[in-house]
Amino acid sequence: MSSPTLSEVTSCLAGYDPDALPVRDAQRIISQFIEPVGGVEDVALLSALGRVLAADIISPISVPAHDNSAMDGYALRGTELDAHGPTTLSVVGTVYAGRPSDTVPGPGQCIRIMTGGVMPAGCDSVIPQEHVAAITEHSITIAPGSIGIGENRRFAGEDLMAGSAALKSGKIIRPADLGLLASLGIGQVRVRRRLRVAFFSTGDELRSLGEPLDAGCVYDSNRYTLFGMLTRLGCEIIDMGIVRDEPQALEAALRDACACADAIVTSGGVSVGAADYTRDIMAKMGDVTFWKIGMRPGRPLAFGRVAANGHTAFLFGLPGNPVAVMVSFYFFARAALLRMMGAEAPLLLVKARAAAPIRKKPGRTEYQRAILALGEDGQQQVHITGSQGSGILRSMSEANCMVVLHDEQGNVAAGDMVDIMLFDGLV
Ligand code: AMP
Ligand code: MG
């Protein structure tokens, strides 16, 4: 089956208007148009952190492999315990972790056992040593009711059974997964090849670091935020620098990017006015559409696929304003790039209490930069970080989350619950 064209995808959408497109419609169109890229490689376990698993991992062994003790203590048969008076058992051996014992305790006997030690045959319970009423050289005495039958025994396979699915294809490998794979004895994993993403900034007013800042010019900051966001996603990045506001320069940059990348992320040059020649070039090079999205910050976005010399690449033409480029990246490009990588990592919005009223117009989605912190009452609350202009990058830098106010929402009152997207989790 050949890939759909953008117009085939958008024709399925009721009331499609590229000049007034709701955020969720844009997200839906992008996800339907985007396709995963092929290619896998085998990497050593320590190189797999942050990579996308290319196949299900079926557990080759049970973890743990044997029933074992969860405590340092004494392994015994629960039926030996007297419910009404003290029980004295003689200690007939010791089991250390990694050194199983063949000794089978008989009636009136128990075995000293360390955490992780294999449960001796016939034993079903472990009394932790600190719960033993009295310990002599060769025996222990247990008070009635000190433990229940079956306590402190870990079962073989309780973490993972041999033959069961341990990790699913598409999982982004995190520290726990590295440990889990190691626990299965797996030292090499098949992962998707890294996604290659080329990016550049557009604008005659942009200066690179190290250049003098001429009158009316600004330093190119978007390439740095894009570098950070793409690197965090685990992409292989191709930094193409600044492209002047000239049709030939844009066309040449897109051609070069097509030749080496799976996706191209640009910033600037897609807003009204600037968009005219961008639109012509992009239309000439492929299947690209220009949207005005019902959102703030953001709004202009170019999306599609470009082709040159037999290579194609998905294109995300993000707005130029420094906050808008980040918001558009997080809410449109991120999910698409992850989908191209074959990864499953939905954006998680969580609820938080608004510390103060927030003004909001219904009919568009607003992404307000905010700080989630403990209030005086000890409860978490979220408050907006000062000025929300789409060029004010400080609002983003100071924030630890964004409040997402959806299309239909209006003003928020202090104390209302709102959706937020946290910037950082555990890394
Ligand atoms: P544009 O979308 O190209 O009209 O740009 C909108 C605004 O964002 C202008 O004020 C630009 O100067 C600014 N801008 C565009 N690209 C960048 C960039 N790479 N770094 C910093 N500011 C930028
Ligand atoms: Mg520009």
C-alpha cells in the first residue's frame, strides 16, 4: 500500500479548515500521515539506554529461578509452629545466597537462611531473625503468632516466568529495563536505528554565536532549544545552521536535508508574509501544507513530506518565536518523531490545582508556562510564570511545566484543577 497524500488524510476530517485548525485535528492528521522508518541494529546492553526496542523480549528464564528467602532468618515448615505456646526448633544448617543446601529439615528442625538463599526442600516460611524470641547456639525459640505460614518466601518466577513477554517492542529503554534485561542474562538487544533529524533556523536577522550582534539582529536561540529537545528524544541530529530568507537558500537547504535525514525541523519563515516563498518552495519539493492552528503560542505550522534526488523526509516547519517553536515541537513534532522511531511514549498530562485565576479565551488551546510547587497548605499548586509572550524564552526557562488549557475551556478560577505537562520526570 502506498503512503496517503495529505489531501487524502485531510479529506477524512469533517470541517477541515487549514486556516483555523484545532490542535487535536492537526495532531490527528500528523499521526495518520507519519510512517515509522525501518532499520534495526544490535547493541550492547549498556548502549541501549534511551533506545527503542525493536522486538518483544521473551524471558528465557524464570526470575527468580528458585523459591528463595526475602529475609535473613530461619526457614521452617509452618506446620511446626505452635499457635498457643513457644516453639523451639533446632538449627541444622545454614543457606547462603548463591549456595543452596541439600539439607532437608525434619520435624522440630529449621535452617538458618540469608536473603536470596534458596528455600530448602519442605520449608514454606521464613522467620526474620529479629522476630525470633530467643537464639542459642543450636536452636531458636519462636513466640506464638510471630509469623504466618508462607511469609517471607519469594516464589520462582514471581518477577518473570520463563516464556513470558518481559518487554514489548516499541518500549524506550529506561534504567529499570536495563536492569530487567540484565536479570534475564541478556547482554545485547535489538533496537531501532536512530532517527536522523536535520534542523535549521531561517531568518536574515539571525546571528550565530561568536558573531557580532548587528543592529536589529538576534542570536539564533531556536537551534539550541531544538538541539536539546531532539537530543533528549534520542535522535541523531544534523545541525544545518542558519538559512537566509532567500528562496534559493531554502531550496538548497531542504535538498541537502532530504539527502541525509528522515525528518527535517525548521524554525521561522512560516508565518503570514514570510510564508509566501516558503510555501512555493515547499510545494515544489513535495506534499506540504500550511496551517494556522487554534493555539497560543504557536499558530503557523508547515507540515508534510519533501523529496529530492530520490530521498524523502517528513517536514515540520515550526514557527520562529522562541517559545512557539518549543510548544509546537512538544505538541506536534515530538509524537510524530517518536512514531517514526517506532516508539510508544504518549504525552502524559496530569492534573494540578491552579493557585490563582488564569485568563483564557475559549476556542483555542493555550499553553501557559508555569511552576508546580507546594503551596502554604502543603498541597501542590501551579502558578503561571509572569509574561506569556511567545518570544519570552525566560518564561519557559523558569517554568517546570506547562498548563494546557484546551479549546473549549474559558477562564480558570483559583482552586480549579487544570491539565499540566511536566517538563522533567526521572532521568
Ligand atoms: P518568523 O516566524 O520567521 O517570522 O519569526 C518570528 C519571530 O521569531 C521573529 O521575531 C524572529 O526574529 C524570531 N526568531 C525566528 N527564528 C529565531 C531563532 N532561530 N532564534 C531566535 N529568534 C528567532
Ligand atoms: Mg523569519
